[in-house]
Amino acid sequence: MNIRALGHALPQKIVTNRDLAQILDTSDEWIQTHTGIRSRRILSGEETISGLGAQAVQMALTRAGLTIADVDYILCSTVRGEMFFPSTACLIAQKLGATCPCLDINAGCTGFLYALDLADAMIAAGKVDRVLVVCAEQISKVTDWTDRSTCVLFGDAAGVALCERGENLKTVRLSAESDPEPLHAWPSGGNCPFDDHIAKEHLLYMNGQEIFKFAVTRSLRDIGMVLDDCGLTVDAVDSFVLHQANRRILDAVRTRLKQSAEKFPINITTHGNTSSACIPVLLSEMVEDGRLRRGQTLVLSAFGAGLTTGAAVLQY
Ligand code: ACO
């Protein structure tokens, strides 16, 4: 499978660390030194996740010189979605005037890797020729804005990869060590009069230190596996495009692989952790500013709620 084009879209509203320090017992200095984040974008007003997703798709289609009629399937990775139903993929399709099949998936922050693998399988099976993988995330609706240890980490965004037949996706490795305890969020409880179970409306909970250790060990393991699959060394890789959860996680993986900072691009500084949108947004930004060029070898790696992980080698 090849990625023919990438796209991304960000909300208008910029929330800085100083804005957060107005409503929480925190500081710009703490957030920057512990996470590397300076600001994040948050959906507000009339903006919607599906609107952001549709905007990102338009960018990818324009870059590819195609129209929505050329797309056979829309696969949307989202941890929350805009509504319970219809799917966010259907809401995005409506905005684009698409009539192809639409499906949401949820693999936490690893959603982009899971969706790429599915798109690859669908294309390889001959069911479809082109799949839009859309990662559209509004984590700001799940975060507990009274919990300073988590709400400062996240932002909203949408990233898109337009996938089609080809040989550029060399390998994908996925895993799930399923355990909700370290990282989870409950939906709202409803009001069924026949259910005396107390509704759990906890919003997002995360054991930060446990996830930190998990992220570093599993990223290193997964990167090692996909490089072995392709017979590559770390030095043969042009860029390692990793899930943007914390600058210190990225630095820990990078120093263990003995690689330069230039080979580990980041957008966490201005976007925060945008869940499954992190990687496609970053790739699209790298196309925009010329850092990503055809023929380059990329390693992608992500981890998230599940706990899930994934990595891939892609020759762009
Ligand atoms: N401002 C000021 N102080 C804070 C803040 C804040 N925003 N947050 C926590 N603190 C305090 C704590 O209360 C604690 O204070 P105490 O010592 O008095 O108890 C102190 O800072 C240290 O807290 P730690 O939790 O030890 O801080 P740590 O350095 O581990 O950083 C963090 C916390 C940023 C959450 C880190 O553990 C982390 O990034 N973990 C990984 C997160 C992650 O990768 N998430 C990705 C998955 S998300 C997904 O898949 C949806």
C-alpha cells in the first residue's frame, strides 16, 4: 500500500500553558519541563470534529489531485467520536458529499497504525482501491479539566492519509496488552430507569508514570521488530515519526537508539497529544515544510489506551 497524500486540520483556538495556569494550580515552567508542551488547539464554538476531519480530507484530496468520488472507503480513527451514532466517518462523508462505506475504529492513540493496517488489508484483498484513513480527535471533551496531571497534555486535531495500492508500506506490527486500569475514560451513564447501576462519569484517568514506562519499552521493542522485518538498521531510517505523548518519552526512545533530534520530528510543542491524529498531522506538516520527501524511509510508532501499540516501516 502507498500513502498517496496527507492532510491535516487544527482548531482555531490556541490554549497556552499560561491560559491553563489561570484555571489550574500549574505553570508554564512545569508543563514545559515535564512534557515539552507550550500550547495546544481546542475545538470551540461552531467547530466540530467531523468538520475538522472533512477539512483535512480536502487538503489530502487537493494534494493528490483527486476528488471524493475517487475514494472507496472512509475509515475514521477516533477515541470519542462526535456522536455515539452515526459514526464520525459518516458525519465526515456527509460534509464531503461521499456515498462510499464509512466506519469508525478505536485503538486509542495507536489508531492511525491500526487503521493503516486495515486499509492495507482491504486494498490487498482487492475489495477497494482507495481508502481515506482519517484520524479525527476531540480529546478535550474527554479530559477532566480539573485534573492538572492530565488535562494539560492533550489537544484536538485531525490528520488524514489517502491510501492506495502500492508497495511502500513495508511492515506493520500491532499489539494489545488489554487492561483498562492505567488509561481509560467512561462515557456518560444514560438514564435507564431499569438499571440501578451507578453511572460512572469519570472522564479521562491516566496513571502517567506507568504509561510513561510502557511507552518507552514498547516503542523500543516495536521499532526493533519492524526494522528486523525489513532488514534495516536505525541509521538507514530518515525519520522516526512517533506518537506525541510527551517530549521526554520521545527523548528517551531517541537517546536509547542513539539518534539525532533532527531524525525525531515533533509537533507536541504547539499541539500537545492529539491521540491518533498525532502521526498523520505531523507527517502532513512535514510534507508542507519540505522535511518529508518521496523515497524517504520512515519508522512510525505509537501506543495508547487498550493498552495498544503499533509500529510500521513506510517508504514515503
Ligand atoms: N502542574 C504542576 N504540577 C503538576 C502538574 C501540573 N500540570 N501535574 C502533576 N503535577 C505534580 C504532581 O501533583 C506531583 O506533585 P507531588 O510530588 O507534590 O505529588 C509532581 O507534579 C510530580 O508528578 P508526576 O506524576 O511524578 O510527574 P511526571 O514527571 O511523571 O509527569 C506526566 C507526569 C506528564 C503525566 C508523565 O508521567 C507522562 O507524560 N506520562 C505519560 C503520559 C502519556 O504518555 N500519555 C499517552 C497516552 S494518552 C492516550 O493514549 C489517550
